[in-house]
Amino acid sequence: MTTTTQQPLITNVTGGVGDSPMRPDGAQKTRGEFAYSSDLWADDMLWGATLRSPHPYARVKGLDITEALKLPGVHAVLTHEDVPDNIYGLEHPDQPVLAVDIVRYQGEPVAIVAADHPETARRAADRIVVDYEVLTPVTDAEAAMRPDAPVLHPAHEGGNIVRHAPIRFGEENPVADVVVTGEYTVGMQDQAFLGPESGLAVPAEDGGVDLYIATQWLHADQRQLTKALAMPEDKVRLHLAGVGGAFGAREDLSMQVHACLLALHTRKPVKIVYGREESFFGHVHRHPALMRYEHGATRDGDLVYVKAEIILDGGAYASTTAAVTGNAATLGAGPYRVPNVRIDGYGVYTNNPPCGAMRGFGAVQACFAYESQMDKLAAALDMDPVDLRIRNAAERGTVMPTGQVIDSPAPVAELLELVRAKPLPAIPTGPRDLRELPGGVSNTTHGEGVVRGVGYGVGIKNVGFSEGFDDYSTARVRLEVIAGEPVVSVHTAAAEVGQGLVTLKAQIARTELGVQRVQIQPSNTFVGSAGSSSASRQSYVTGGAVRAACEEVRAGVLELAAARGFAATGLAGGKVVSATNEVLADLVDVLGDEVVERTVEWRHRPTAPLDPVTGQGFAHVQYAFAAHRAVVDVDVELGLVRVVELACAQDVGRAMNPDAVLGQIQGGSAQGLGLAVMEEIQVVDGVVRNPSFTDYLIPTVLDMPPMTIDVLERADPHAPYGLRGVGEPPTLSSTPAIAAAIRAATGLALSRVPVRPEHIVGA
Amino acid sequence: MRVNVEVNGEQRTADDVWPGESLLYVLRERLGLPGAKNACEQGECGSCTVYLDGTPVCACLVAAGQVEGRSVRTVEGLGSAEELDPVQDAFVRTGAVQCGFCTPGLVVAAHDLVHRKPDASDAEIREALAGNLCRCTGYEKILDAVRMAAVAVKEQRS
Ligand code: FES
Ligand code: FES
């Protein structure tokens, strides 16, 4: 028996675009019956374990697996010698599947084991003897850029600089009345999805392998797997298992190749499940950033220029560092009209943990810096910080620092007005409930030393893959009569990671085909690529593909109708209808035994690469905006912060599923709150000090305040249904809004997030 | 070793259990009940919450041997095949489920709360669920779900 058989999801029978039907997988998830990648099981299955480097930088001088192989219950111990093609990477292949002669970060995989019990596998891994010659790690990104720094990837041109993204816009030496400068840092944030990296690889009779996996992009995994395993595409089949959150951390491979190698080697199914500690080493993190900014403005508060240097620590391997750097640079001046911009973004190799995609993808770091600068500028001008932002707010028609004109609504000023207009929560008087004070039931204050502060932030995020990437999705839609009713089946390879894409695909099918019953087929590589569930892009791109496929199916049905003598122009309510919505026939009768199936590959309008010298170009397909107001209480004596309320306003173009939109805004805001006041992977000399939920804190229900949310729907004429990507913008602006609120409460400059107690009391 | 335990009203036996295995491992890997989740296995996230003799516990922190002769109720034991428990139903209806990895643990914790204290204030709900991490929802809709479930439980009682 295996638990890998995948069934289609049967959706509710109502709910089109703009409604909020319940999730088709919701009941299974609440019952504990939804099969996540760590829940899978097969007869005779083995467990995999990974031996990782304890050192951030070392030469591997010897590797002895003899003792590991002797342990009863061990079926295989594999090293780099067993990997057909050992180099992989999402954008730039620069990473070994298993280390060869050098390890470049703490936690780098060195060997893998399969055994009949997970504990046996771990003990066997412990018996592998590795002879390391420890080297001095390069841990400072700025130092790594200097010509005298040790070169970590000799094959890479440009020393340790993965990418330099320059933006040159307007005059070179503009002059301003008022100038403010600042240096800002952002700590390393972890995606901290709850479902650990895991999957089950099942060897197949044809010599291939079936991998059941939690990922964000099945086809990117497949592409890297076929290369590493040196096997043709039809022999490496991927099936999406239940995904317990992603947030960018599942874009790169983790245990995929390892599980397949072990399964192919042992001819048995192999399951690998990371524990929480291993998970901290098993995926990339948000790039820590060092950002130097200079803003110049007229005395009236018009921005004259922005100059910035943004250094992103990419860690040991490239992952998506180049794209993250491009985002930070192109969006680095914020959602403002700035006539002169000079930005240099750098993504850098070090021996720190590899960094790559996390919700917000380079735009988060820049937003903290430019919004902190806007507050500083407002103070220098003696202006209200929201007024200053509104005065300079981007709008439709604004030219971005890349020369790209914003060609759809950009209601930045309106979003700021909305959050500002929300009534402020009352400042409580009299005895206070401990649970509502900083420090909570730790009973650190009854209100003494507690000061309230209010702060604002607004951000800009690109939607979809940028800079000329061929960004597309594929949808197969099938319409037929089953048991006397018309039924639509939707098949894509898109990863449902929690966001609700399964619900949305059914809503689109229902709207486009006027049919109630919709089945969502399991996502796998038996249909073309859907691209990644990242960059806030799936509603846009896979949504666009599903709609396009539905349109072709509809055209096919209308041809059938015409052949049967009906001059039908549309489908509605299970009928074929005329241009005046007159019912002409039942869809069931028109279809008869026919199956209408269409597969469509759908692309958004193309973007263009940036000019490598000036950073000019039509780089982004769509921009998205959100604004936050944060209200905080700070215990200024102990440095403890409690966020009292968050107000958010976001333009989503079209709320395809209003409840899901709120869920994205609430969840995204929470991750921004985490970055503002608690979340940081502490890396000392390349070594992670807090790889656990005991020491890496994410917001609990006590940390997350009530939110008020305004959703604007200003249609983007270029996007399907006018929609705008939703997932990332709220993660951008909550962080600077909270930091600004803490500054307002304390009067401190606070140039670093997360803000820690010692930044408040030790300052 | 052998472990005998009542799970969701049924007597179950697990053989060849290693002394180091947790209740969570036995449920998930030996008894075919993967509902309780494994988000941290460090007692920090609550995703593995089950009832042990009627009290919610983190199954990852309970050694398998400790449950000998005792009674466990997991998320699979709430509601019935035909009908969701009101707490489960409220989680689906309010949109409190995104990836859902936190959901089984939260459902058990919320089930305990709304039966113990159907009149819980928001502050009390937050306190009761403070041991359950969710990374997707920002908790707002989870609070909605608990409030809705509490109403349903009160209606059931009256
Ligand atoms: S898995 Fe038990 S508390 Fe996290
Ligand atoms: S819904 Fe994903 S962790 Fe809660």
C-alpha cells in the first residue's frame, strides 16, 4: 500500500470570480486527512538522512563511509561520487548536490544515507568520517566585494559579486535644498513555513522515478533533477504532495535529488523529512542587507534625487541572488516620483547561509530603507511624514527609475490616505490587562514606562518574473458530461502552497464556462509548466492560462452548438445562450458524448532585460502597492514592543476571492511584523546560532494585533480580470511602519530591523 | 517494545517501538494517523497537539512508552466521516485554513478551549492558542473560527 495515490479535488458547486467559496481542500485539512509531503508512506519504504558540514568553509580532505555501511538497517550511503551530474542551481548552476572537495556553508550536504528507520539513518550519518581542513570563512558581504577577498567561486567572473545592478536615471549630480543620509541594515529572516522539507521518491519499473514533493515549481525541480540524475524528462516524474507553506523557501531544491538518488540506488521508496533544525539549513533565507541612502529634496518637499548602495549577502551559492538584486535596485527608490536616481545593487557570495527567495524578494529590504529615509526627510523638512509621501507619490504615468512608465493604476496616495483616516485605537486609561502590554503576562509592567507610537509605510513590488524572463503557465481544461451533468476538469502543474489557487482555478472555470461542477486535478509534470508559485504571480499567470483554456473550450462548445443548429455565443448556468442571453439549449445536450479538451500555454506581455550599465528597461510586467499604519506600545525601560494595531490598504486590481485576499494581507503583514521586531537568524562567523523555534521566534497569536484592511480594486487593463498580485506587498510595508512607530515612541533613530530590546534601552 | 494505547476510541497496538520514539512518531508512522503534524518536534509549535486522557498535549514531547494503557484522541477522532466537528467546520468557513499545516493542532487546541470555556474573551482565546504557531494566516481568521465555533458549541448545549 502506498499513500501516494492522488485524487482530484471536488470543489463546491457555487462561487465564481469575485466570490469567496470555501477551499476544496479545507475539510480534508481540518480533519487531518490532507496528505502533506511528510505524511506519505509506502510499503517497504526507507528513510533518508543527510550528513551536513559543521563548518562554514573547509576543504574536504577525506570521506570514509565504512562504519556507516556496517550499521544494521542501512541500505545505502552515497557521496558525490554517486551523483551523475553533481552541479545544480535554480538560476546559476554553482552548487554541488553533495560536496566534493570543499564546503562553503555550515549545513552543506556532504553525504546521504538510506535506512529502515529514521534514527538508524541519522546514526549512520554520524558514523561517516569526514576529514576537514577548516578555512577562515568570508562572512562580511562588503569585505567579500573587495578585490583582495578570497574568491569563493573561482569559475564565476567578477570575484564574489554575483550581480551588480546599477540604475542611472536623470542627472548625474543633482542639487537639492535638503539632504538626508542613512545607513540601514536588515537581518536574515527565515521563511519558517510550518511543513518541513520532505518528500517520497518511488523507483519505477521503467527505471525512472516518481517524486512526491512539496515544492513551489514542479518543472524547475524536474529540470534540475533530470540534469543531476542524468535521466530523460519522461523518467523523472513529479507529483505535488501537500505543501505546508512556502514563502520562497521551496524555490530551490532541498532533498529532491537526495531522495531520488537513494531510491534509484536501493530500488526502494525513500522518504526524507527534515526536522526543524535541519530545515533551517535546508533552504535559503531572506538576504541580509546593508543599505546606504541619500535623499535630496526641495524645501517644499519635492524629491530631487535618491542615491543608494544596496549590498545583499547572498551567502555561499547564487540561488536567486541575481534576481533579488535586480528587484532591490529597480524598486529601490520606492513608490515615488523621483527625477534623478542613482542606485547600485550588489548581490554577493560569502560563506554565510545561502540566501534567495522570500516573500517580497529584495523589495522588502529596500522598502525598509527608503521608508526610513522618507521619515527622516519629513523630520528634516518639518513636514508630516504622510504628507511628504503623498506629495511625492507615484501614480499612473509616473516614470520609474528604470525609465519604465507605470501604465496602470497606482493609487499610492489614496492607500496612504486610507490608512491615515482610520480612527486610532484609544489609549487605555486605568488599570490595564497585562496581556495587552509589552511583555504580556511576564508581568514586566503595569503601564509604567509604556509609550505609544504611530508610524507609516508604503511599498512597491513587482508581480511576476521580470527582466525578460519567459514567464508563462499551462492549463488543460476539459468539459464533458458525467452522470448527466456537465463537469469541468482543470489540470495545471501550479503549486498550491496554501494561497488558495485550487479555489481560484475552480472559480475561473465556473465563471468562464457557466458550469457548477469543477474538479481540480492533482498538480504534476504530466501537463506543461505553470511557473513558480512565487512573485505574487499565480493568480495572474496560471489564472490567465486557465481562463484562456476555458475560452478555447467555450469556443469548441459553441462550434458543437453551431453544428447542431444553435447560434449560440456563450455559456451560462449550464446552458448555451445567445447574444441576448436567451437560453438555446442545455449544455448537456449540446455536448452529448463529446469531450472538449484544450491545453493552453499562456504568457503575460513580455518584459525586457535591464541595460547592464544604466539599468534602463521595461523590466516589470506589473507593480503592486500596499500601505500600512502601525500603532505600537513600547516599554522604553525594558525595550519591549507590543504592536497594538495594524491598518493596511492595498490595491488588488480585482479581488478574485475577497476572503483569500484578506488572508494574504493578514499573513503577509504578520511576516513583516516578525521582521520588524523579532525574526532573525543569528549568524556568527558563518555559524547559525538559533536554528530552532525556541530561539528563532515568529509571531504568535499574542504578537499579532487586530488589523483593519481596505482593499481597492483599480483594474489593471493588461491583466486577466484586471487583477493585481496580492501576496507580497503587505510584507513590504508593515516592517517600516512598525519601525517608524517604535521611533515615534522612543525618539531613537533605529536603523536596523529586527529592532531588539537592546537597540531601545542600550542606545 | 510494544505499546498498547486507545486511540480515537479504538484499542491499538504498536510493535517494535524504539524507546526514543515519540507519541507523534507512533501515531504518524506506526498507526497510520498522520493528522497530528510535525512542524518542529521541539514542543514549540503546537502542530502535533492531541488529547491525552482528555488534556491537550504536544505529541512530539510525549515519549511513546508514556502512553501505555492511556487514551489518545487525535484530530482524526473529532467529528465523523460524514460531518465535521463544529470547530473544523468553523475553520473551513472562516477561511482560517491556508496551507493548513497548523490546522490540526489548532483545531484540537480550539476544540479544548470552546468546550472548556465557550464564553472566552478575545484575550483568553489568544492566550489559549499562544502555543500554536501559524505562518500563513496572521491569526485573524483563526480568531474568527474560534468565535464561530464557540457560538456553535453554546447552541449545541442550549
Ligand atoms: S511538532 Fe510538536 S510542538 Fe511542534
Ligand atoms: S495555515 Fe499555514 S501554517 Fe497556518
